[in-house]
Amino acid sequence: MSAQAANAPAALATESATASTATKALLVGAAGLGLTAVGALLGPDKHGVVMSYLVGITYWTAIAIGMLLLILIHHIVDASWSAVIRRQWEHATQAFTWLFVLFLPLLILAWVKPGFIWPWMNEATPLHGGHGTVGTDVLYQKKSGFLNLGMFTGMTLGFFAIWIGLSHLLKKASVAQDSDGDTKWTFTNRKLAAIGLPLTALSLTFAAIYWVKSLEYHWFSTMYGVWFFANCVRGALSISVLIMLWLWTRGDYKGILNTNHLHSIGQLVFAFTVFWAYVTFSQYFLIWNANVPEETFWYNLREVNHDGHTNQWWYVGLVILFGHFFVPFLYLLSYRHKVIHSKVKPIVLWILAIILVDVCYNILPALKDGHGDSLPFFSLNLLWVATSVAGIGGVCAWAYLRSFPTTKLIPIRDPRIVESLTHHE
Amino acid sequence: MAHVEHAASAPAILQEVKPAVLPRAVLVGHGRSFSWITDKICGIIEGKTPAWWWWCFIVACFVASFTVAGLVYLVATGVGVWGHANPVNWAWDIVNFVFWIGIGHAGTLISAILCLLRQKWRTSINRAAEAMTIFAVVCAAIFPVFHVGRIWYAWYLFPIPNSNIIWQNFRSPLEWDVFAVSTYGTVSVLFWYVGLLPDLAVLRDRFYAAGNKFRSFLYGLFALGWRGSNRHWSNYEMAYIILAGISTPLVLSVHTIVSFDFAVSLLPGWHTTIFPPYFVAGAIFSGFGMVLTLMLPLRAVYGLEDLITQYHIDCMCKITLATGTIVGYAYSMEFFIAWYGANPYEGFAFINRAFGHYAWAYWIMITCNVITPQFFWFKSVRNNTALVWVLSIFVNVGMWFERFVIIVTSLARDFLPSSWGYYSPSIVEIFTFFGTFGVFSVLFLLFIRFLPVMPMAELKAVTPQADVHGGHDHH
């Protein structure tokens, strides 16, 4: 009791600092979203702004899905070392509600102005090259049972319902255990994980298909959901490292976190670097090797213009190849680079940046000029990507910080908490 | 440069830490001692050869003779004795190759990937699984080697310049297979052998003490002078972890390249981008299926319940469930994208799989690979060893049919309807494949008779008495 009283001023100061940081995050979010809104309403290229916003929402939703997956995997495998970090994932996934709110403008726009973002939503949308309209396109007609506004809306609502529901239920049971220390909460979350993992796998796959892949609805790849999964988890792990370092710097994690936690999460970042490369290479290689026009056009758009000249996206592709794989792969081979704060921080920031470039690479080339060539990477759209990412990211950070002080820092009565606190090789 | 370490003064929240009690499962039952473990495992080798072993060995040799006879007949007559006919010019040989290579994945997965993931439960099953890997690779290699027809030219697969200027087609994934599989086989043998060294030395010493100088000499020869010194253990641990690091990408690469055998083509049903991870997941799935098939009878026959506990069976069942579900995801995604892609040939290939002439094979595959593992959700099923064993057989059957469905259905109904056909294996093919189970069994029986089926030192390391903290909570 007396110890608690002695700690009270320090706790209050920490809580106040968190609230202040949350307010700052919200202000950044509001500023970013405000600027994006100005661009969308008054800018010269409204389409570019909206697509940039889609980049932002896809990017942050991917990271939140990754966090959710990490919680689910933690529970299903009865993991120990990650118990001290799990509570932060539980806070971070509270952002789903706000991500849903932030997705609504796109959904409303889809209904108000069909075909503006996803061309197949309006059958009158002309096809490039004067090949009729979407409605007369036999390829669209074949897929129209899946690619239609009603299904898109219903599925998107379903995705968010799954993610919001799971994240709330998982956090609820986890926090409840802090009070009563009952192992039934561990089993509740384990069961939730068993149901949640296939649901999340399917929902993230179809979200990637609907939101991103269908921007070029002629194109298809069975690997796409796996590619999105790899980015989700990799982004979530990188943000987790940043959270760990932030909490360490603040002093919250001192005495809780040890070198081995950073080493373990660093190893996972490394593993998912390889996994991402494996998946992305496999997709590219199999399409390149087969050289079938109905598949290669998606990569061609990102390599050459109609006149045969290399476009900017080709160089972006190279940046992704080296930046997404070779740089983090070689860097993270070192033990020290995984555990020393000043060395691990730059690489996770780099990875987060390059995931954003990857998301841009998948979305923005759908913006085309009159020749059907993708608009260049270096354009005003990058500004809107920056405002959208900052805006949505600010709201997500606020949602995390808002949830943060409402619970204990770590799940104090988790059966594996001691194993986690004493985590060693 | 901050470097995270334990803080000298614990934060206040640590005083509130009061974990709920949920003990971890023990990895060695009944608190067995070190000497009990040694006696139990060495006893399998040192004791009199049991009658059942001889019966099994004789039957396995008989079954293996089918492969020998089939291959002799093939070489003497020509590759036409197999049931291949246009348009299915590639069927059981490649099906069987992929089937056995897939089974060969679990061993190195358990040894390497689970080692890197610090999954201590692997210690009871890794030795036998590694042995299984090597024997499965031997069985797998039979098929492509003999499918070249003129077996005496099989060395053409290797890039050896020769007077006929025959250069290998390096753009063919079949050529990549040669390197991938041979590298994988070599590293798997090395990994297995390095792990065996301390145990071979134990057997050397025990046979010496028992006065059996000949066997002591043989085990000593292969133990490479192992004395169990700190220096030996230090080098051993380093070699083991390096081999684990090398083996991990190898495990993934082998089946990735096997998947490329099909995916690089333009044939509907083969050319699909998810093939690499889907094949790897399938290989792990089938590998664990076979591990369960082999280990459960071994556990019963030799009374190894304290070493292969219910927890081990649970873990294996759960991995089988997880990988089976991933395979189910891949099947669904293939089907969905075949429709979504709106390519009529691709769509037809999948409709034909499910409802065409080979629908029976397709539904066997779905039943065995997608539905069967779902039973492992239930603890009551996992606790029923006999049922787990039966389900593991279903997994093996299902994975053979998966390869059959992929390969034969796509070839039998290709682009040109006038050339469509229906493939049926010849009796020579059936015998040759059937015999490989004999080849595998002969090798496995020899393994359990002459080599320690479990790594004794590693098993001892996961017992409570080996815990430096004395088995209490604090690690």
C-alpha cells in the first residue's frame, strides 16, 4: 500500500505524459487528415488524393492486422517471451474502430461516385485504348458476381467487424485476467485465436483483393493474400520494436525488457524479411517466366510506358528489391543490430518506410494518363500519401495512447509472464 | 548507445506480478533419470533382436523386391512399360517423386526450424524424423533417375562437359531439382550424422564395457573419437546451429523448386503463383503425417511413452492441423482465382478436377487433407493414439492424391480436346511404387535396430534435473 502511494506521483506524471503525447498524435492526425481533405476538395487531381488516401488506410490497416495476428499467434502457440509485449499489441489493435471510421469516406465515395476509385464499380467506366466500357468487358462480366458494390460493401463491413470484434474480445479477456488471475481467460483467448486465425487470414486476403488487387481487376495472382500477410506481420513487428524502445526510453519497460526480447523480435523481423522476399520473388518470377500478357501487364505498367520507355515505377521496383530485402537482410544478420537500440531503430524505420513504398507500388500505378501509362511516382501524390499516412497514423497512435493508460503495462497475471520477464536464450 | 539489460531496481509493477498457475507439460514423463533414458534407448540396440522385427524385415524386403523387379523390368524393356501415353507423359513417376520428397521435409524441419524456434519438444522425435527424411529422399530419387529411360545416362543430369557437347538445360526447374535435392540430401545426412556423434560414442563405451569389442570398434569408428569434452561439446553445438541455419532455407527451397516443376509451365492448374508456399506447407503436412505414422507404433512397441508423451503427440497433431489448414487455404485460393481470373482454360481445369473423370481422386484429396486434420481440433481425438495413427494414414494417402490430382488431371485434359485421355497406371508402375514402401521400411527397420532412435543427450537436456534453475519458475 505504502509502495503504491510512493509510486502514485510518478504514475500520475507518466499518465499525464501519455495523455499529452496522445493529444499531440491526435493533432498530427487531424492536421494530416485536414490537409488531405483540402487536397481532395480543392486540389487539381482529386483522384490522386483519394488513391493516396487508400495507400494510407491500407498501410495502417495492414499494420493493425499484423498486430492482431501476433496476438492470435501468441495465444495459439502458448508463447512465453512475447507476453510482456502482448499488452501493447492489444492496445494498438484498438485502432481498428477508428480505421473503420476512416475507411467510411472511401465507402461513401464508392456509393456516391462509383468507379472513381475502383473502376469496376461503374459499368460505364471506359476501358483504356477504346475497348468499350467495364460493363461490356467480358472479363468483368465473368467476375461481376464478386466485383460489385454490394459485395464490396458487405465484405468490407465484415472484415472490420471481424477485426474489431476479435481485438476487443482478446483485450477484454486479457485485462480480465489482470484482476482475477483466472486461467480460464487464457483458454478463452486460446479458443478465440483458434477461430480468429482462419477468419483473419481469409479477411486479410479478401481485403487485399478488394481494396488493392481489384484496382486492376483484369489481373490475378493466387499469392496476393500471402504477400499482404507478409507485409502485415513485418510492419507490425517493426512498430512493436519502436513501441518497445519508446517504453524503454520513458522508463516503463526498465526492469521488464531485456536484450533477449529485442533479439527474439529482431529474429522475427529477419524471418519475415526473408518470407516477404520469398513470396514476392515467387510471384514475380512465375509471372515473368510464363510471360502471359494477361498477367505480365500488371508488372509492365510498373516498368515501361506505351512507347517502350522505362518509367519511374521500374526504379521504385528496384528500390523495393534492394530496400525491402537486401538491406534489412544483410543488416539484421548481425546480433548487435538486433539488440542495440541505436542500431535496431533505423532499420525498423527503414522497413516501415519501404513497406509504404511497396503499398504505393501496388496502388498508385492504377492512376493512369490518357495513354494508359501509370502516372509517375514522383508527383504531387507523394504529398497526399504523406498527409494521409500522417493523418491516419496520428489517429492510430492516438487510439493506442488512449487505450494505453487504461490497463496494466504488462499482463501481470498471465501464466507465462514470469517466463517472459526472465526470457533468455 | 543503449543496450537493454535488467535494471538494478525493479519497477513497481513487478511487485504486482502474480501469474496464474498453468504448468507447462513435462517433456520426459515420470521424472525419468539420465541413466534410465540411456538404458532405455541403448536397450533397443543392445537387446536381442525381437521376433516382430524379423517378421517386419522379411515382409519389408519382400515388398522392396517389387521395386527392384519393376526397375529391372523397366531398364531391360524400356520406359514404355510405364502407363504413360499422350497427353499424360508424366504421371506416377513424378507423383511418387514429389510424394516422397514431401515426406522428407519433416525431418529437417523438426531438426532445423524447430531448433531455431527453440521448440524443445522436438528432441524426442527429431532423430527418427531425420532418418525418415534420408530414406524418403532415397525413395524419391528412384523415380526421376529411372524416368530418364536409359539409366546409364543419368549422369547427364550433372553439368559435366563431355565429348558429345550435351549441355544441361539450366532454365529447366527439373535441372534445379537435381541440385536442390542432392544438396538437401547431403546436408540432411550431415545433420543427422553430426547429431548422432555423442550417442554413437555412448554405444561404443557401453559395448566396450559389455565386452563386445567388435561392435565397440564399429560404433567407435563412426563416433570419430568423441570424448564428450567441453571442447567437443562446444564445437558440436556450434556445428549443429550452423547446420540448422543452412538447412532451414534448404528445406524451403527444395519443395519450392519442386513446385516450380509445374508452376513455370503454362498448363492450366499448374501455372499459379501460390505454388511455392503451398507446396512447402503440403510437404510439412505430409512429413508430419508420416512422423506420426512411424513414431506411434514405435512408441507402443518399445514402451517409449515417457519419452514421446501425450504433449509430443499434441504438438505434432497441431502442426498437422495448421499445415493442413494452410493447404486448404491454398486449394480454396486456387479455385477462387481460377474463377476470378476468368480464363476459361484455368476455370475448366478446376471444374474438371472437382467434377470430371478424376473427381474421385479430387474428393479423396479434399477429404484426407482438409477435413481429416480438422479432427485434431479436439483433445479427445488427440488423446486417442490409435485414432491419431489412423488419421495420419489418411494424411499420407491424401498427400499422394494431391500430387496425382495436380499432375494427372491437368495433363489428361489439356488445351486440345482431341488429344484428351485418361491415364491409368500400368502394373509395373503400381509394383514399383508399392515396393518403395518396402525400401523405406527396410531402411527404417535397420535404423531402429542399429542406431539410437532418439538423441539421448538432447533428451536429458530437457529434463527437470538438467534445468540450471532446478525446475522452479525462475528461468
